[in-house]
Amino acid sequence: MTALEISKASDARDDVLVGPAWLEQHLHDADVRVVEVDVSPTAYDEWHIEGAVLWNIYRDLKDADYQLLDKAAAERLFARSGITAGSTVVFYGYGPAIGFWLMKLYGHVNVRMLDASREAWRADGRPWVTQHVVPTPTSYPLPNEDRRIRARHWHVHHAIDATARTIVDVRSLPEYDGEQFWPSGGMEEGGRAGHIPSAIHVPLDELRDEHGAFRSDPELRAILAPVEEAGLADSAEVITYCTIGARACTAWFVLTHLLGRPGVRVYDGSWAEWGRMRTTAVAQPALA
């Protein structure tokens, strides 16, 4: 890597990631909002970063049918979280990338992710609390979504076996092989386990180090090498998916914002939608 390439990579990270020291220093800035993203309130209720609000994926970001909240609901969520168009929003927790992606979907400029795990934050003795945070509500009219970073199920259907597109499944191998519908091993009534035909499998287990920080760009490129090995030109479209969208957003974040690849979309419906639709094609290696 040349000095210029290293400099550009560092600049890209500074635009989207913050370290624990920076966040602790800016926790009380009027224009900084901190959001923990998880699939339940359990961890947040036990403790959370001082000043952080909770976005529960299943309650705040998805409806009962696992569909993403619409623009009106997003406006209400941002407003009750104390976010304005000028806020710097920092995400952390179980699924910070889906919060980051949602804000970019509606064009928010200053969005960051904490480059560390919540466990590392506490282990370092940084400030945490148990009290729930109730920010002063704001008003935040949103523009229309940026369709360039979102894929719907019909986009995915047309991407199957398409030469200028590739579908990337970032779930675990048992999910990809059709042995499990949910990561927990549970099944879904009316659902089918397996993967989208022609999707390549790229698990994301090694993207972060033991402190929850993203690995170096060369290491990330090695982990995500199957995306490049699919023979894609830089202009080709990549669609990532998982089960509910959180891991898919992590892959999108790394490919787009850390590695600089254009044309990456998140299929936010992911397997919770595709695997329960009666008309979708499903590959099931475990049953072959």
C-alpha cells in the first residue's frame, strides 16, 4: 500500500468511525447523539454508554412482519431520539451498522460507528449508566430514501445468475446450507431454510478484533475476497443479505465505507422475508 493509499484509507475511517477516547471526550457535546442498537432491551437495561438511547431492531426498526419502518416512522424515531439534521450520531452495540445504514438511507451526513465493542468500553472504565435516557424531542423531516443503497426482493430476483450483479449471503454456514432458518437454530412457521440461488457465502465472523475494532483494510479485503473473486468489475452491483438485515448492513458498511466499493445495496428484507415468501426460489444444499 502506498503512502497516499494509506492516507486515503485513514481519512475514510475517520469519516465513519470514532474511537472510545473520542466518544468519551464528546459525550456531552450538544450535537452528539449516541444510539445502542440491539435485538432486545436486555443488555441496554443492564448498562449502556452514558447518554445513549436504545434502538431495538424488532421494536423500532422492523414491524411484526420483519419489514423495515417507513419514512414517517423513521422521522418519529429520529425525533424521539433527539436527532436533528445537524447531529453527529454514533452507533454501537449488537447491530450498529443497521442504524448507520438507516440514517444514510435518508441522507444523514454525520453518522459514525464506535470502533470498539460495548464490552471493551466498559472494560476500559469508560462512563456507563443504567438509567434510561429520554432526550428532548426534535423535529426531523426526512427526504426520500436513497434507493441506490437498498434492494427489494424484486431486485434480488433479477440479480440471480445475473453477470453484472452478485448476491452475498453473510449468514452462518448452517443458515446458508439450509440447516437453520434463524441464527439460534429455530425455524419459522411457513418458512424455508436455505439460501438465495447463486448467492456466494461470505461469513463476517473475523471482521473485528478482540476489542471489537474493525481490522485493517488488507485484512478486511482478504476476508471479503470472495466478493472480488466472483469476477466483478468495480461497476458491478453487489447485494448483501442475512436474516433481518443487521449483518448485511455490516458487510455493506465495510465494502462501501472502509474499502470504497461502489454499487453495494442491502437487501433489508433478507431471509426473514425471502424464506417466507411462497414464490421465491430457495437453494437447500442440506436437503440435496
